[in-house]
Amino acid sequence: MRYLLKNGTVVSGEKSEKLDVLMEDEKIIKVEKGIEDEKAKVLDVSGKLLFPGFIDAHTHFDLEVANTVTADDFETGTKAALCGGTTLVIDYASQDKGGHTLKEGLARWHEKADGKCSCDYSFHMSIVEWNEETEKEIEDMIREGITSFKLYMTYPAMLVDDCDLYKIIKKLNAYGCFAGVHCENAGLIDALIDEAKKEGRLGVENHPLVRPDEAEAEAVHRLLVIAKQAGAPVMVVHLTNKKAYEEIQAARAKGQEVYAETCPQYLLLDDSVYSLPDFQGAKFVCAPPLRKREDQSCLWNALAKDEIQTVATDQCSFSWEQKKLGEKDFTKIPGGLPGVETRGTLLYTYGVREGRITREQMCRLLSENAAKLYGVYPRKGVIAPGSDGDIVVFDPEKRSVIQAKTHAYHSDNNPFEGFALHGGIDKVFLRGNLVVEEGKVVQEKSGKYIFRGKKQI
Ligand code: DUC
Ligand code: ZN
């Protein structure tokens, strides 16, 4: 199908301009004023903003956590993502501990995802064990289109120690790749959990107490010391708080290349929810946990100053039944929140509309920066001739309220329940095809695996 979108405002990371967009055969052909084309299906998008398809570089679909599996898999999760304007997700594939290879992990993730995705998809690879075999596999991963990796400083099943952290980060840089790192001090968290259990403190309100902001800030500091010695760039994923952010600022001031990602839950929710009655706080259990209001302000200011590069989701959803696995012991609550469906509309409503960020910044945070960091620019991340026809037709006036009752996720609870939205997704195009109309996916499972190149920042 040949589409001509007329009279919309095309938003890029630099500017917003009234331009027409012509697309055919997966690609954008022209972006100009006053395009006329007899062969195209013409859609008048007056009053709408046209964003490049959003990229969510932090999702966990079909992931085993705390002896259960996320409520959303690649089928339901990518449909929800598409409804939220996300046309590319980069999910975390993982190697297993105990002598397993990266290739085995990648094959498993392809099995989970191939043929099921309604938006395009790609993978980062989590390295949980470092040896000569793993090291040799880095080149294989690059050939498979994986140029970014994930390292954990917490969780026993995923954790790498500081020695391996240094070696891995250095080796990745030698290949022109880099890692996103989950920063929390594992030992301190274990000790605080042991203490809470011994004292019989097993309610949800203890969750933020055993994972304090300082445990995150310390890990960020240690990571940045290690990365400095390795002479390598790193990305701090799901940054939540002021102290951790100050560590990043300090390292950057000394000339280090550090990237940061945050998520809507850390911008809009605070840790008071963990004290809600009737175990309701379980809905918000994630790691790192939600923080304080002053941390939220700090993160918004960092977004405004372009000191955080991406807003992703850490999508990792569980049903209420699953959350209840931790009713008697908060450490058994599967950690994670859904987010892919509401990332763009929340950032527009509470970021752009409230004057905290501009719409061009929103474009950079949701699409352009991720495209550049994760090696898919300018195929993705921009509305320009030659780029994929991934376009979000965004209605700045649409109003709605987030409700689990009507959301697209398979999970049955929503951490943003009751949040009013002013701005909504009108239509979504994926590689030139209309895939979302009036909030509904109208073309399913046409997502392709995307091979990525090296970062372009
Ligand atoms: N944190 C979560 O809460 N869930 C999934 C992984 C993570 O880092
Ligand atoms: Zn995550």
C-alpha cells in the first residue's frame, strides 16, 4: 500500500515542521510540503503530531522470574507495545548460568519471539558467566545483529562479579559494543533481606527498605570506576534516584562516556504505594524500587537537560494472582511492572504538556536516541526518506484514563490505574503498513527481527 499522510506536524529530535509524508513498500519515500500523489491512499492528519515509531530498549516478555513467567509474552506484549506507539522493542535475551552459551540463550529467545511479534523486535544479550567460550561468542552475537549486552550487579542467577564486570566491559568496547548494567549492591541487599526476615518484617512495605537508593548509587559508582579503568562506555539502565544520578554526573564531569535510561514509573510513582492496604503495594514491586518525590524531580530535570538519553519501560508484567505468591513474604513477589502501552502517552501528558520537556526531547527520549545508541539509525528513529515507514500519528488532544479493565496487556493490573492522559495514539504505521487504528491492533504478528549495527553516538 502507498500512503500519503497530509498536513501533519513531523517531529524530529531537532524540530517540528508541517510536512507531508509519502510511504510505500515498507519505506518512507518523501517528506516534503505539499506532496500530491494520485496513486497513494491519502490520510488527512491535520492537527496530529507524527513521531518516528517509538523504540523501547528495555522489555522482558516471556521471562521467568521468582518461579513464575511474566503474564505478557511476545504475542500479547508486542500488541500492547504497538497500541502504545512502539514499533521496535529490544528485549533482554539471556544466557543461563552453569556452562550455557550465549548462542543457546539467543536460540531460546528466538523460539519465544519468532512469528509472534506484532511490532519489530531485537535482542540485547545478558552475559551471566564469563569465560573463553563466552568471549569468543561476542563476534557470533554481532553477526546475529546483537551489539548491546546486559550485565547484572544483583540477582544470584544473573550476577557477575567486579572482576568479570571489568573484563566484559573492556572486551565489549574492543568490539565497538557496550553493556547496559543493572546497578544494585547485591551483598547489601541480601543482608538487609536476611535482617528483615529475622525480624519477621515480611510485608510489602519492606521492599523499598531492603533495596535503598544508596545500594543503587554505590553500584553505579563502582560500575563507573570499573568502566573508567576499562576505558569503556556504559549505560546505566533504569536509573531511579538522585544519589545514583549524581554519581553519573561526577563521572561525566571527569570526561567519562556514560549513558542513562529511566522509566515512567520512576518519574511518576513514589514509594508511598508500598504502604497501601490489602497488599496493593505488591502491584508496584520492581527492582530497583520506586523512590521519593525529590528523586522524581531530579530525573525530570535530568531529562530536561538531556542528561538522560532514553526513557524505556522495563516492561515485566505479572497478574494479581502471581503477585500474591508473595502475600506472606515480600521477597517472593515477582518483581516487575507493565509499561509498554502507556510510555508515550504518559511522557506526553506529564512531560510535554506540563512543560518539563519539549516534544523534540520526547522524540529523542522515546525514539531517536535509542535508534542511535542501539545501531538502527536512520533506518529507525527518524521520519526521513529511506527510513522504515514506522510512524506514530499522535493526537495531542485525545483524552483518556488508564484502566486495567480496558488495557491491552494480558496482565490484569496496571500501576498507572486512574492516571489521566491528555494526548493519545491515533494510528501506528509499521514499515509502511497501518497496524493500529482507533487504539486497536488491525494487523497482527507482522513484526520482523531487526539486525542491529554498532552505536552511532
Ligand atoms: N527488575 C524488575 O523489577 N523486573 C525485571 C528485571 C528487573 O531488573
Ligand atoms: Zn529489566
